[in-house]
Amino acid sequence: MMTQQGFQEDAHRQDIRLEEQIRRQEDRNWKGLAIGFGLSGAILALLALTFMLTY
């Protein structure tokens, strides 16, 4: 009985640890996506400005 309880507690701790790792990875993915969109928007704005100034 005690062995089974120990296994369940260890499994629960491992589950919490894995969920936290997944959450961190998702946060990094969203940050990378936001940075990518921001940089592409800045590049497009510079291209538009260059076009407007040379036209």
C-alpha cells in the first residue's frame, strides 16, 4: 500500500513538472511568433516608406 502511494505521488510530481515544461515551451513559441510578426511588419513599413519617398 505504501509503495503504491509512493508511486502515485512521484507520478503526480512528474506530471506537474512536465506540464510546466510544456507551458514554458508554448510561451517561447508565442514570443517567437510575436517577434517574427513584429519584424516583418517593421520591414514592410520601411519598404512602404521607401517606395513613398522615391515615388
